[in-house]
Amino acid sequence: MSLPLPPLSFDATLLPFAVVAISMIGVTIFVLGKVLPSDGRPPLLTQMTLALSVLGGGSLLLLSLLLVFLDPNGTDAWTWVLMSFNFMMMAPVGIWFIGLVLFRDRRIGTDGWVWPATIALVTTGSEALMGILFVVGAASAPADAAPTLALGLASVWFFWSMAAVMAALLVWAPLSRVERRALLALTVSAVLAPWVTAYPTLGGAAMAALMAVVFALLLRHLLRGEVVVGEAGLLFGLAAAFVAMAVAGLAVAATGGSTAADLGFGIAMGGVMGVEIAYLCRRFYHGAPFLPWLPREGDRPVGRPTSPSGASPEP
């Protein structure tokens, strides 16, 4: 079983996969746009429930199609496909209506990581399933589970789909310059990731160059005093992410791209990309402490109150 990684030369047989992947990316970005509004207001619980049911329904459909590829003559697999289609057409609306009655249009809580982590988990899981499905669909015969998972989680379909979603969130999210550059580096690493498993030397060199440039820029920010205290945690997280990716990439290079190494690299990259999506989502809901000029819903003015004319009232 083989799948071009990365597709340096386009093959006509990849066209159906590309169409499905682009469509899924478009749907995911559209749904995220509905629950991550530009005005910074957290969405209603009914909106979040509807969005998660749509993304979850897509994952269920991908899983059912995977069963069809594994057992094309099995009636149970096709039954799951029909059930998945029915779920996607009817269940989200029903879930939304039930949520409307139960939640009464309350807005989600913005203090914790529950909703951002849930969005990240559902999004990452859906894109990972798509990568695995495309690997199985491109194979001439079913393969063992481990090689299939390794190819799926280390494929352009997974990495580049996640990179597209992260790029969209980077454009929308209220971020400081340091934050944006740090998270952009992780997004670019997702674009370069397929070369690590396909051509370990070339991919490893590209990732090392990216890491060197990123940390040189961040060191410049530090020396200029442009990094505030609250951004230190992000920089430590960025360093940990690059260390995890570097260790996983070195394992790929050392083993010549073994199944276990490729699988480990895909899992490491999936974890890093999922954390970035959760971080970006929380920026929408929790506010942007590094950008005080962007008021968020629920913000309270600091200091003495002012009159409608803008002047401070007399004591």
C-alpha cells in the first residue's frame, strides 16, 4: 500500500480525494466561523451544540465509509453509511431544537478549556479519520492496522487539512505579534511535516531551519523587551512543541521511516496541532489579555468612571 507523500506530482487518481478534502476543510472552517464570531461574543449553547453535531456527524460518516473500504461486500458497513447520512441531515437540527428548549439560548462559559478542547478534539479527530480513510481508499488491498494508521496520520491529507484550519483561525483570532508569529510557526510546521516522513533528510532540514528562524525572531523580541509576562507560557509551550516534533522526526530519520516512527510522528504532530486549535479557540472566548485595546464582552473599565462626555466626574 502506498500513497504519495507528499504529492509532488499530481496524479489524476487523487482528484476525488482532493475534492472531498477541500470540501471538508471548507465545511470545518465555515462551522468554526459560526462558533468563533469576529465580535468576540461567545456563541449560544444551541449554536455550539449544532456545530459539534455537524462536525461529529462528518466524523461518523468518514468512519462508516472506512468500514465500507475494509468490507465492501458487507451489508452492515453500508447500513452505517446510510445511518450516517441520515444523522447528518436530521440529527443536527433535532439536537439544535432540543438544545434550544433545554439551554434557553444561554451563552457558553468562557472561563475554562472545556469548549476549546472539545472543538479541537472533534476537529482533529475528523481530519485524522479523513487521512486514514484516504489511505485505505487508495490501497489496492486492505493492510494491517498499524501501517494504515501510520500512513494516515503522516499524510498530507491530515497535515495540510489541519494547517488550513489553523491558518484560518490565525487570521481571525485576536493575537499579539509574538503570539501570531509563534503560532504561525506551528502552522508552517504542519505544512512541512509530510516531507519528514517521505524524505527524512530534506524534511528534517526544513523543520530545523524553521525552528532556528522562529527562535531567532523570538530572541529578538525578548532582547527588545517586547514579550510581556503573560506570553512566557506560550513561548515555553512553543519550545516544548518543537522539542516533541524534533524527537519524533529524529526517530523517523534514525529508523528510515519505520511504521512505529511514522505513527509516533503523526501522533506528536496531531497533538501539537490540536493544542494550537484549542489555544486559538480560547482566545476568542476568554479574551486577548495581550491586546488591551480590543474590548471583549464582559470587560469592565479599569479606573475612575467617566461621564458621557468622557470627562472624569468630580468626587
